[in-house]
Amino acid sequence: MKLMPDAEELQKLLDSVGLFIVTGVTKSGTTWLQRMLDSHPEVACGGESKLNVFLKQLTPAIREYNTALTKTNEKIYKEQAVYQPLAQVQARTIMQYLFLDRLEAVRRAAAASDKAQALRWIGDKDPDYKRDLVSWRAILPESRMISTTRDGRDCYVSLWFHLYPEREPLAAENRADFVSRIQGHATTWRDTMAKFQKDAAEHPGRHFAIRYESLLDDAEGEMTRLFEWLGCDASQATVAEVVARNAFAVLSGGRSPGEADAKSFLRKGIAGDWKNHFDDECDKLYREVAGEALAAAGYEV
């Protein structure tokens, strides 16, 4: 019985390459980073598998299955029961299978680009991995993690325009809605930063943290550092090609950083834009929740 298309070929590939996941604070450059990783001749990175949707449903599904099974065993089979409740090991196996299945699509894309034989790393980018890092570490114990961060206030503004491209945040008709969500976002940003710091401390050498602002300032330097960490070709020519292929002007269709298109996924491509859309009250509300985390991460408070 063949469980997965090209399973033997994929297994051979995975035996010879490393696995990684890219995650990050929402609107912190994960897509840009994924595209640069995938542009490297020795790396293939897909985006986005959305496997966290399945993981979220798996625990209650197993719980419901175990409840139904136990009732049947106790009522009918008793000591003759053959089937035992599922445990975490089965849940992890299911998620491992699904992750490998998703990587098959990444492998096919790499093969179409004529770089399948040169691969040293293969992975997936999804901001949703951050929702349950502990579970993903158990599911993928040998994998590496790459996380991206960005000033939370910029993340909030970028997310607002992603959701509501035609709604200027502080316009009279939008202000109350914009302000009411600030502290909820600040809480999520603060807690996500704490998750990344904890993961990096608990998995030394297997967590690479990168800042969106650093990528903007020196993309070639940051990508050189990342490729060296992965043990890939980090030559000046290779890195320059990777960065050039994924410059903001290229990906946005010709716009320069700072030239906004509110309807584009790549809206503006700059740091510090929150200052154009926060007033003093907005900044105060954000800092009341995440001020210490902003300062610890090196962002002005």
C-alpha cells in the first residue's frame, strides 16, 4: 500500500537534507524571508502549509475518539477489547506524516527549478507555527527554527492595512475600532516574543532570530549570517543574487520602499511607519502592555 506519492524518493531526500520551519510575528517579513530562502540554490522553502489548523483540531478529535472508544469497550468488549485509546505519540506521528506530505510539494517545486539534487535544506514558512512552538518542537525534534520579529506597533499598523486597506486608522470613522484593538495586539506581540526567547534558550543552536528592521538595513549581511548558520553557500555572489531577486522594487512591481499601495500585500516596505498612524494615546496604550518587551527587543519606547 502506497501511503504517499513518491514516498521513497521523498524519504531519500529527507535523509540527506535538514528540515526547518520559518515563523514569526504576523507582518514581520516572513514571506520576504521565505522567498529569499527559496531563492538559494541549496534551499527549498514553501509557504504556507497551514498545518496548525489541523493541529488545533487534532487534540479534541482524539479526545472525542477516545471517549467513544472507551464507552464501547466498557459496554461491550471489556477485557476482550482490542483497540486502546490513542495517545500523544500517535498525534505526533500523524502531524509528522502531514508535514512530510507537505514537503513533497516543496520538493516538486525544487525539482521544477532544477535544484532538487543540490538541496541541503527543505522547509516550510508559516506564521501560525508560533501558536504552539512546544508541540512543533515535539513533532519535529530535529528541525531548526527561524523566527522573525518587528516592532509590534509597525506589525499592528501593517496588519490593519492588510485587513482594511481603505480605512485610515485615525480617521474619525475608524479611530474607535483601531484604538480598541491596540492592547489585544500588544498582548499577542509581547507573548510571542517571550515564546521565541524561551525556545531559543531551550534549543541552543537550533533557533535563528532575525529582525525585519535588520533585513531592511542590510539584507545581504543578514542573509549571509543566516546561510552561514545553515552551512550553505554564503558567497557574496550567491547572497547578492538572492537579495536582488527579492528586492522590494522587484516584488512590488516597481515601487520603491516607502511608496505605499494599501491594497498590496507588500504595502510599504519600511520601518517606523507606525509613527505616521499612531498618536500619543495609541502609543501609550501599546506601551502599557508591551513596553518592557519593546525595550528588551531594542525598539524605542
